[in-house]
Amino acid sequence: MMQNERIKYMRMPTELKKLHENTHIHGITCSETDDSLNFSHLIAIIPGPKGTPYEDGKFKINIQVLESYPFRPPAFTFLTPVFHPNVDTSGKICMSLLRIPPSGTYNPAVTLEAVLLSIQLLLATPNADDPIRVDAADLYKSNRQEYNRTARELTKKHCAPVEK
């Protein structure tokens, strides 16, 4: 086993435990898939932030964790369709925290929980000036009411509802 992989196996149980302990605060859950016993494939569920067009949905996110973790960020992809300037139609997320420098801000001290909270925050505060989905960014900038209606509609159509 390589040194990086050893670090990953030591760190992942602690990170998942901490995230689980804080679920009552942020509502985010994360667990291994049935076919993954080596922390390489996780599924997270992020509730949409209150006061946003996403608030009534739970968003499923696929997480691929390579052996190079924590020195390289995992790959996070929305499995639930979402209308958002920083998420493309295949679920890819455009966020500097998911890229290493010089183009990004990821560093090994960043935890899974921190990234998942940042993704939840991104839902609430899109960065329409650095979009991966131009149509959503243009609508967000030009007609916020229509953007919110479209995002809310897609959330209702594709998300598991949040229990109230």
C-alpha cells in the first residue's frame, strides 16, 4: 500500500464519523456505496438551503476518492439534475475548492464535510460570473424570478422531498 493510500484509509473513517456527528446541524449525509469498501466511492445527500429555489429537495452527489486523497481533491458530481450556473447538465461542479492550485484553492487540510458544505452554500449563492452553464448564469443575472421558478420546478421534478 502506498503512503498516500495509507493516509486516505486513516483519514476517511474520521472524516465520515465527524460528518455524521454534524448531520443534525447541516442535514448532509455521506456514506460508502455497497460496492466500495475502500472509501473510493461515496454518495452524499445534501438538502437544498432554506430560502432558495432548492430548499424542498435533497440532492444526491457522487464522490470518487482516489488514492491520492487528501493531496488531490475527490471528484464531486451531482447525480440529481440541478439548474444552476455552476453545475453542468452532466452534474459536473465548477468551484475553485474542487481544483488544486494554481487554478483552484483545494489543499489537503480541506475535509469532505467542508467541501459538501461549500457545495450546499454554492446552491444558495451561485457564482454567475464564473459559470459552467451559461444559460443558467444568463438567466440568473437577467431575470432572477424566472431563474428561481426554473430551478424550483426542476428541484420538485427530480429531487426526493425534504422531510419537514
